[in-house]
Amino acid sequence: YVLSFSLGAGPVPALLLSEIFASRIRAKAVALSLGMHWISNFVIGLYFLSVVNKFGISAVYLGFASVCLAAVVYISGNVVETKGRSLEEIELALSPAI
């Protein structure tokens, strides 16, 4: 689990969150988001072997794949491209139209 998570979705929040939050709330929002990320990672790691023993490795990874697929669908429709853009440009793109 740790290897799969570290090579997959694990580092994404640390990279993306600092770019998508408005500058006035960035520090607190990133701290809260990464805290929840680590708590979730801890809980999954804590119960991973129990769940594998109960349901089998194939079912567990199928569940992980389902969550990843749902994340890809959500992200492709709701997260703006940040490559080559300044933080101010990203903030403008994410701001609701007035």
C-alpha cells in the first residue's frame, strides 16, 4: 500500500494545494488539507491488512482503483491547469465570476 500510494496519489496534494488556495488563506488551508491527508493515510495504513484479510487483495485494490477513477473524473472537470501560470493567474481562474 505504501509503495503504491507514494508512487501514485500520495504526493499530489502537497504539490497542488499550495497553488489552488487564495493567498490570504493559503497557509491555513494547506495545513488543514495536508493534515486530513495524513490522517486518512494513517487510517488506511492502520486497517489495510485487516481489510485485505477480510476481502482479499484483489477486492481492496479494485476499491482503490475505483476511488482513483472517480478522482480522475472529478479532477479533469474541476481543477484548472497550473503549469506555466503565476499564483495570481491561478487565483483569478479559480475565483467565482462576479
